[in-house]
Amino acid sequence: MKIHLVGGAVRDALLGREIKERDWVVVGSRPEELTALGYRPVGRDFPVFLHPETQEEYALARTERKSGRGHTGFICDFSPDITLEEDLLRRDLTVNAMAQAEDGTLVDPYGGRRDLDDRLLRHVSPAFREDPLRVFRVARFAARYAPLGFRIADETLALMQEMSASGELDHLTPERVWKETERALSEDCPDVYFTALRDCGALALWFPEVARLFGVPQRADYHPEVDTGIHTLMSLRVAAKLSPEPRLRYAVLVHDLGKADTPAAELPRHIGHEERGVPRVRELSQRLKVPKDFQTLGELVSRFHLEIHRAEELRPATLLRKLLAMDALRRPERFSELLLACEADARGRLGLEERPYPQRSYWLAALAALRSVNTAALQQQGLEGEAFVQALERAREHALQVFRDAWQQQYPAGSRSRPSA
């Protein structure tokens, strides 16, 4: 029996990155032998065991043979005579098909180290096409390693395009696609994930609402980049710098879906796209089994982003109505994410990526003014029912008026002292 460290741990060690988990391959052994040594079996489709002390995963070396559609249609052979090279051959990318022996020797039969040096994500063998989920995995790796200069090899991208055109991706489940997508949204460059999917044709298959944005024009005076799809990716890039939260990044991805439904005669204007986008966000989210909190934030950003941009134009009564509609009083954390998403939208424009966004500070200060209203004092006046509701509304509007006047006095239009965010 021989044990090798494999996969991501080897790859990231060679890149000098933090190793978050270690996976091991066991060659020349049987399930009974590992069980007798105290390893606990956890694999359902093939033998995977947890080490009795470290709880790290140890898998018997195996080969896979395609037996059906999708990413689960495989027959596995994990007999003791399977070699390490055969096990590594079934993996997706050469940079993931390296192993390290117990004495530290690197086992690299398929050129993974060379591809690391060349910053290439390249498939190991033609068997890559047998697992459609790999299209999304490679796109996710591209998002993770883009800051290091990695790109998808031309021949691998061509293979991904063939897989998208073949219909094989149709056999994936929404849950698996969303799992890869949610992980990609947490990477350093989530926009690269969607760019890769678009380049290979998978975006139109699984994210048609997003794919339809490309080629849709916007007014150049507001959007120098013009193309709505490009704007969406630029906004996502800004969002990744503002927050690590994948929920917020998803909301930015879907904030402009309504622009794809703008009548051609109205282009490049997009009047009413905010409300048009809400059902599109809902359709995409429900089809992909997106968590409800992701969907809700996405709908909020779609519905309110223009009004959040126009913060200082809103009268106190309108400001109050919008804050209540966004449930800012009860959900201040989500409201903060909503504002960050809107900042990403505002700065996701060509040449405006570093532009200040005082609207976020304005809305947060407005919410603070709203929260300062003493409802207990109103109740002590003996007000009840509709009389209490009306008094509370007047007190809130007054608080927002006082706030608005103070803001405009402290930060007059064009003032250099205005907060950047």
C-alpha cells in the first residue's frame, strides 16, 4: 500500500498558496484493509475513507468508465492493481493531476507543473468531455486563478464549446450548477467565471437571462462601455472588491436583467427596466434553486437601484416610503448589502470605476435619522390606531427633513468634502 497527496493541495503548494484541505490517494489496497486500520468509510459511489486522527479524506485509486448521461453516469473500478498514473488520468486538469509521494517526490505524468508555470488550465485527456460539470469547474478555476495570470488553454476551451453544443450540459442538475456558481461567486474574479461560460456557450444554456444582456446598448453618456453585458461584468468586478459576500455579488449579476426586455424602439434608453427585471431575477433564481436570501436581495437591487442612485433628489416623504419598502428598519444588514450592490452598479462603468459614491453614506445616515424617532414618546401621548400611525409618519418625515437639510448644508452639490461612500 502506497499513499500520495493529490490534487489541489499539491497544486496550491507549488503556487505558494494556502492549503485549505488535503486529499489522499491510496494505491494497492482494499476497503477491508483501510477499515481494519481504523479508517471510517464515507464514500457512496466509490471507497472514500476518513483518517482516524486527521479526518482527512483517503480514496482508493480508481478508474472511471462512462455509462450514462450527466456527471454521475460512471462505473468505477477501484481494484488494488489500479496505478497512481491511471487514477490521475481521470482527473479534469493537468494542474490537478499531480501527486506527492510520502518522501516528497512530485509525481507529474501529464505536465501539470509545466502548465502551472505557463499559467494554463488544460484538460488531462479527451475523457474530460465525459463529465459536463467540468465545464463549470474549469470556469470556476479560471475565476480563482485569474489574478495569477491563468487562462483556459485554447484546446480545452474548444472542448468545452463542443460539450455545450452537444447537449451534454442539459443533463446536469440545477443544484450542481448552482453549487459551482456559488463557489465561483466567492472567488477573487467572479466575472471571469461568467466570461468563460459565455465563451464556451454554457452561459446561454444555464443563464439565458444574463446572456441576453450582451449586445444590448445603453446611453453612452451614462454608460461609456455601452454594452449592458459588459457593464454587468464590470459591476461584478467592482462588487468583488467591495465585499466577499456571494449573495451581494449575485445581486449585482442580476440587477439589470430587465434591460434585455426593453422594446427595440426605446433603445438605448431603458425606462422601467427596474420593475421588468424583478420577474427575470425570480425566474432565474427559482430555476437554478438559488437560496431565497440570494433571490430576495437580487430582486431588491433590481427594483430599487435607480432610486438609490437618485437619493438626494427624493423628498422626505418619498425617502421614508422607499426605506420602508426596502425593509431597512427591520433588515439593516441586508440594506447595507443593497447599498453596496448599488455602488458596484454605479462604479461598474468604463472610466468610472473609482468614482465616489456618496449615496451609500446618504442612505445610511437617512436610516439613522429614521431610527432616532422616539416611538415610545408617541405612545406615551396616548395615541392609538390610525392617530398613532399618522403621528409616527409625520415624526419620521420631519426627522428625514431635518437630516436632508443638514446634509445639503454640510455637503452642497459639487462639494469636495462629500463622502466617497
